[in-house]
Amino acid sequence: MPQLNLSPWFAILVFSWVVFLTIIPTKILNHTAPNEPTPMSEEKHKTEPWDWPW
């Protein structure tokens, strides 16, 4: 029975994990998000007291 012969199946398993762990993550990490967050400015906004009209 071919299922009992370990050598071809083990090689396929190892090669597939090498592909999954080296090639695929680099392809996924190369993609960028369409809306990158912009850094907020460090300046403080000047607030003024609100005088009510009554």
C-alpha cells in the first residue's frame, strides 16, 4: 500500500510547510492598507472660554 511508504509523503509535507512559512507570509506582508493612519500633530489647540450671550 502506498500510504505506508513514508518517504514521498514526508517530503511533500516538508516542502509544503517550507512554502507556507517562507513564500506566502512575505507576499501577504508586502500588501499595504489603503488608508494608512496619519500621525497627529503635537501642538496644543488654543481654547477660549465661551461667553454665553445672556
